[in-house]
Amino acid sequence: MKNSSQKTREELIFEIKELKKTIKNLKSKLNDSFFQSAIDLTQEDIDLITQEETDAILKGDKQGNFIYANQFASKITGFTKSEMLNMNIRDIFHPNILKSSPLRFDLVNSGTTVKIQREITKKNKEVLLVEMVSKKIADENIITILHDVSEKKKLHSALKESEFKYKVLFDTLPYGAEVLSTEGIILDVSLGTLKMLGYEKNEMINKHISQFIHKKSIKTFKEKFSNIKKGNKESAEICLVRKDGTKISVLRAAQPILNKQDEISSILTLSLDMSKIKKAEQMLLEKNKEFEKQNQEYILLNHELNIAKEKAEESNRLKSAFLANMSHEIRTPMNGIIGFSQLLNTPGISEEKITEYTSIILKSGNHLLNIINDIIDISKIDAGQFNISKSIININSSLRELFIFFQSFKKIKEGLKLKINLPLTNKYTNILTDQTRFLQIFTNLINNAIKFTDEGFVEFGYKIEKEDFIFYVKDTGIGIKKEMQTIIFDRFMQASTNTEKLYGGTGLGLAICKACTELLGGEIWMESKLGQGSIFKFTIDTKTSTNPIIKNNPKININTAYSNKKVLVVEDDKDSFSYIEAILNEKKINFIHVDTAQKAIDTVNKDKISLILMDIQLPGKDGNYAIREIKKTHPNIHIIVQSAYTFENEKEKSFEAGCDDYLVKPIRKKDLTEKIFQYLQEIR
């Protein structure tokens, strides 16, 4: 026999119906008011009966003393019938229960049928929850029926808990879900389905499921539904219709739900939105393509990194070779400077030797200066400070001056001829460009051509092609190997070649030429055959002008005496000051020397100064500070900066501070003398 907790609701309803039939038969056979009342009370509460056993039926007087108890009263309470006839109904209740929840016999005695739930204490002290129905009958006594509801309550609680869990599970499914009748009527629908199709629950309940299936899937639905009704599990991709009329493709699975008799009572269906899966598959496919693309990029990047690594290693090798070459190039002129400077101290040295040694020292110094200038220019290029300043220049005049310079001051090898080619007249060769950078390109190229050509000629100038200037330097020298021609303009590259070791040089000249042409809006290239010479060509962005070049620079007479003028020399380096001192004494110019910015400011405030030679790097406040302070009170005093700083931003700082001119150390005597006399002449 099943216990009550195992019985289904259908089984309980069936038993209740059978019990009602039994009670009806009893009513027809029994006329006793006691049993009639018991039957009436039982019938009144017949839907509460949950067990096969009959309830306890008790009879008591007005005070609640038992005068009758049926056999099931003993079973429920645990007391024998004889024990109960000597008891009051209150004896089976705990005193605390009666205090908080009285039995309401006052209402019963007044003729009211009272139905309450209370916990009784059985003879074995076990507590049992009963439903107690009490009613006053014809003989003024009270009949009471005790109905054990403890199991029913447990079953009810379990059923509610089960229903709650089912509801939570049903509504939190990440899919659409429905419970259908065997005819296809929707009995319940999950929130997932409602969200997926856009309906409210009352719009789907009690509707046939086919109303929500697209016509193209009806045939598949009918075939599958027929199989499910036979007890099979089925799945298929079905097209559903949303409330807004749009279609949605779902993967739908269904299976029958069986009752205790293993009969199909309903059908559970689950629906998975395939559009999300297909979208995810598409995204996955796209991601896969993206990953493949990235993988190819990584392979390419890895290849590029390997190339970059090889280039870096080659660059490091070239830099090492460059540094070794620089060490040689710098030490060679330094050896001449230091060596012949020591020889000048030889006792009794002749004037002829002094002149010879001084000439060598000057030549070595200029060589060293050229090396340093190349290194500084490369540093400027790397720092983005390799700037240009355009003005109108005449190509013919500039190149003629360069030709004279090389003929006069550069030693042309015996058997080597220097040529110049200027096909246009001066009128048509005015251009807007940076003259310094323009001549720097030519100077480097001519130097290289002379260096690598032992006989024949070196020619420079320009040609006109399609109204454009093509500048060139051509030689009949050793030429350049074909494999070297693609890297000839790379910095450090020449430093590692045998030709450089044979002919000397920094290997930076062509890299500087390339940077200059690019800054001037052009390009540079070369043509060469080994043993037959080379030609280097370049273009720049030229804006031709027929306007004459106007030069308003006054003619400077460096032989004029300025004994009535006073120059302030601000210099903290003793050797640098000694050099300036010698020049000023030679030109018989009065001067005052100070070595800090503050002393310079104080001197200007107490003495009449005509011109200031200002060093920038001073102890304490720098020279730019002194310039600003002096210009506030003496704006007409000319200030020439003499500094080892060569970068454009450093020059800009000094000009912003208020200086009038800027000379970069080492300063040539001729340049310094011309600047001094230029500004002294202006205030004469």
C-alpha cells in the first residue's frame, strides 16, 4: 500500500469520491442523531480527507468530558477507549496551546459549528497536527471529529515547494519552453518563449501551438507531433512567427510527459533560437578569418622583425666601424695640432718653421672642425633640428664663389682639373632656397669627387631638363661598385668600406647631402661604373625669380680704430677669453672682462658699454638671463652671443632673450672681427 505522501492528487480525489458514496449509504441506513451529525460533519469536510483510515469521532458533554470515542480515536491519540472516557478533551492538548489558541467551546455551545487546526499531544508525548470539527447536537452534547492533517500538510508543503521549483526552473530556462496538451493546446508557457516571440502569457495560453508556427513548417510539425503522441522524442528546425510578423528559426525538441498509469498526460517542448547560434557561428567564422589574418600579419611581422634584427645587427656593426673610423679621423688632425704645437715650443725655432707648423696646426684644426660639423649635422637630423631658412639666392654667383673657394683654399691634385658648368645667365638663376644647405650639398659632393679622383676632372654645375634645374657633380675617379650604389647614402655605411680606409673621411657626407635635399624638397641619386667615375645628381624645390638680389650689408672696414668704444666680454672659460683678448688687443679695442651673468648686469649699469660678447653657459644664471635683464634697461646695446650650442632651439632661446647675433664656437678670427666692427660701426 502506498503511503499518503506517495499518492497523486487524482488518486486522492478518487478516494474522496468513494468515501462520499459510503457516507451517502450510511445516511440512508442510520437515523441516530449522533451518527447523523458525525456523517454531516465528515461530509462537510470531506475534501480534507487524505488518508484511507476513518477519522476519530468523539462525543462529549458541555464541559468537554468524553462520553464516547470510536476505535480510530484511540489510534490517533494513543489512549484506549476506556482511558478516554475518563478524560476531558482538553487533556489531549498542551496547556500552552489552550492559552494561546482556545478551543472555542463557547461558540460550540451557542450552536456554531467550529472548525480549527490544533496540535494535540498523544499518549506517547508525540505532537500531532489535527483538524478538529465540533458541533452541538440534539441532546445538548457535543460531537467532535479529529482529522489527522499532518501528512496532508507535509504533502501540501512538498507539493507547493515542488511547484515553486518547477515554476522557477520553467521560467528561468535560457530557452523557449511550453507544456502542451496531447491535442497541441498550450497549457503553460515560459518567459523564454514570451521573450522570444514577443507575446504576453494570456495571448498564448489555451491557443493551439500551430497558430505560432510558420506555414512552411506546418508539415514538419504535424509529422513530429504525431510521433510524440506515440511516445517518441522528436527534434527539428522549425520556423516560428513573432507577434510583429517576423520569422525566427528555432531548434525545437519535445518529449511526452507520462502520469502514474504511464499514459501521456502532456507534452514538454523546448525551443532554442537558432538565429543567435547562427549569428554566433558567423561571428566565430569572422573571428576565425580575423585570427587567420592576424596570424599572417604576425608571420609577416616576425619576418619584418627578423629583417629589422638583421638590420640592427648590421647597424651596430656599422656603428662600431664608424666609431673606430671616427676615432682615427679625430685623432689624426688632433695629432697634427698637438704635435706641432709642442714643436713650436722648441728653443731657437726659426720663423720659417713657425710659419710651417702654424699652417699645419690651422689646417688640422679646420679638418677637425669639419669632422665635428658632420657629427653635429647628423645629430641635428636625428633630433629633428636640421632646419632650413630660405632666401633669394643666385645660383651662378653662389657656385662661382664655391669654385673660387676650391681653387684658392682646397688643394687640387696635380693632373686634376676642376670645371664649372653654368648654362644660364644670372638673370634666370635667382631661386628661393636655403643657401647654406644648398652649398653644403655641393661642398660635400665636390670634396668626395676630389678625394676619389686622382686624374682627369671634377665638374659641377647644373643642367635644365623640362624647365627644372638638375644639379650635379661629375668626376672621372674610381667609381662605385653596383652593389654599393643602393646603400651609398646610408649613414655609417662608408665607414666600413676599404675605400674609406684608403682615402679617409667620416662616411657621413652623403647621408647629410640626402637629408639636405629632402629638406629642400628634392631628391638625390647617382650613376657610376667601377673604374670610370661617378656622377651625383640632385634636385631641390626652386621658385625662380627675375628680381635682383638686394644686398644692403654695409661695407665693413676692419682697419678702423675704435679706441673710444668699450666692449664687455662675458666669458668664464680662460682659454676662450684669452683668444678673444688677443683679437681685441690686436685691433686696439678697449674691453672689460667678467665671468658671470650678474657681474655683466652690474657692469652695464655702472659703465658705458658699446658692445657685449656674451657666452651662454655661465656659472649660476646663464647668458640668456643676462641678455633679458640688460635689454630691459639698455635696449640699444648690441649683444653678440658666442656659444658652443649649435642646435636651432638653443639659438632661438638666445634670440628670444634679445641677442642681436649668434656665433658658434669654435669662432674664426675673421668672423668675430667682422661682427665686432659691423656693430661698432653702426653706433659710431
